[in-house]
Amino acid sequence: MKPVEFPQQTVKLGKPQDMTDEQCSSLPVAQIHPNYDGQPPQQISCWELSPEDLAEVKRTGKVWLNVIGTTHPPVEITAFSPFN
């Protein structure tokens, strides 16, 4: 699975300085800053599945999320574009 560029992206986030290009790459995101109360800012990225990824998801029905660090921020994983 790899991050891909998409029409709504507004910026590319750089990789951490202590990581190599093999460990991490820049991440195209759409930075959303809602202008109404109660909605937090969002960083939306798009990921492309390889044929092997698709086969494994079809086989297991599961996707794993690994967050690097000591805490886990709120996240949403979806197969549907949030821009439609």
C-alpha cells in the first residue's frame, strides 16, 4: 500500500528527519480547517492498494493501521472518498 497524489490535496507532509527514504516518504494530504464549531481540523490522505494488498483484504476482510509513536490519534479508515 502506498500514498498517492489526488486532486484535492493541498500540501505534502515531509517525512521525519530521523527516518530514511526507505522507512518513510512524503505524504500528500488535503488539510481541512472547518470554519464551524465542534469540528476538528483534518489531514486526509489517499492510499493505493497493490494487487497483493487487494488479495489479502479480499481474503481476510481486514486492514491494519500502524501508528508510529507512543499515542494513537483519532483516525478514520474508509474505502469511500470524503470529497464526494
